[in-house]
Amino acid sequence: MQSEKLLHDRINLARLVRRLEKTVFGEGWPDDTASASCLPPWVATRGTLQKVKHARKLLQNVESNEDADNSSSARRYDELRRTLDRLERIVSEADMRYAPKVARPEPILPSLPPPVSVADASLVEPTPKIEDPSMTLLPAEPAPAMSTQDLLLTPSDAEAFTRGPINPSESLLPPSIPSTAEKSTSQATPAFLQNSAALHEELSAQLAQMATQLKRNAVHFADALEKDKTVVQETQEKLELNHDVMSKERVRLRDHRSKSWGTTWITILSIVVVLIGFLLTFFVIRIT
């Protein structure tokens, strides 16, 4: 297994170095490669660098498992190492040329205002905006010049300016608000109770449905357990029957084994006795 892996590494190393030489020393690299794959050139250079690193790893693995006395292999590996050094230098220069410029983003911390402590915020009071009263007053219209006779009140004018009793119903104060609030509260309370009752009924219906479903599940599980119990009992009976049969067969095989061994020894002894009788008869015949 180790020898097969070493052989694969040698073949892959030679092929990878040739492919890298063909790619790097080809015309238009890495621009043509990047345009063909619709990627920026620095992606191609980074991929080539990774392939060079993989080739170095294969070379190191092959060299570590090679015999030190083999001078031809050492020269070949030195040549491959020099080739990889030259390829890595060329690819690194191209990568430095095409590498994207990394621009650090502007820090946002200086643009944030300093935090205000709670004590400073409590001390700062909003200054009221003082408005010029002259800006809010309407411009006065010029009044026509009046004579002294016009400035004096006549008896009819005095009667017109006399003020009668104040009618409480004609007061300019706004009507009392608590009556409206009480009315809105009395209208909102039945709606809240109605929503609560509807929600309660819906939850009750869902709970009843869940109880029914749970009851059905319990009945189904009980039927399934009953069926499984029947199957388990049948299996137990079959296993007990098989155990009895195996016990009987075991006893029968033990008896048969003892009988067969007895028969075998008797047969062997008979053969030995016959051979001994034959030999004795042969010697007797030869001697006489």
C-alpha cells in the first residue's frame, strides 16, 4: 500500500510540475486564465501558489521515502526543486502585481459625539426662548380724530353699557370632562369583557379538541400495544418450542455420538485382530 502511494506521488509530481511550467510560462498568464474563468487575475495567481505548495509537499514525501544511495534520483529531485523555486518566484511577483489593494475603512469612533453623563444632563436646563412682545402685537390702526363732544357719554349710552346679571349657562368655561370619561369607560368595559369571553370560548374549544385527540391517541396506542403483546406471546411460544426441540436433538446427538464411537472402536479392534491372525498364519505357514 505504501509503495503504491509512493508511485502515485512520483507520477503526480512530474505531471504537476510540467503543468505548472506550461501554465506559468505560457503567453498571457494570468490575464488570459482570469478572463477565461471570469475571475480577477489575483485569484489565478493564488491558485497557482497553492499548486506549487502541493508540489513541494509531494517532492518532500517522495524524497523521504527514496534511497540515499541513488544519485540519479537525487539529481532529478534537485532539478525539480530548482524548478519549483523558479515558478514560486515568478508567481509571487505576479501575485504582488495583481493583488488587490487593501484599504482600511475610516474609523467611525472620532465622528461619534462624547457621551453625556447623567449628572451633567440633570444640571443643564432648557433656557426658555424670550420673545419680543412687540413682535407678537398686532399693529395699531390709526383712529380718526374725535371731538370733545363725542368723547362724553350720553344717558342712552350709559344705559346700554349697564351690565345685567350673569347667566351661569352662558359661562365661557368648558364643560366638565369626567362625564365623558365615565361614558367612554362604561362603553369600553363591555367590549373588553366580550373579547375576553370570546377568547375564553375559543381556548375552551381548543382544549376540548385536544382532549378528544389525546383520547383517540390513547385508544390507538392501547390497540397497538395489545397487538404487540399478542405477537410477543406467539414469538415466545415458538422460541420455547424451538428450545425443547433443540434440547431433545442435543440429547439424541449425544447418544448417537457415544454409540458411533463405540462402533468405531469395535471395528478398529476387529481389523487389528484380523491382521494379527493373518500375520500369525503367514509366519506359521512360512516356518512349516
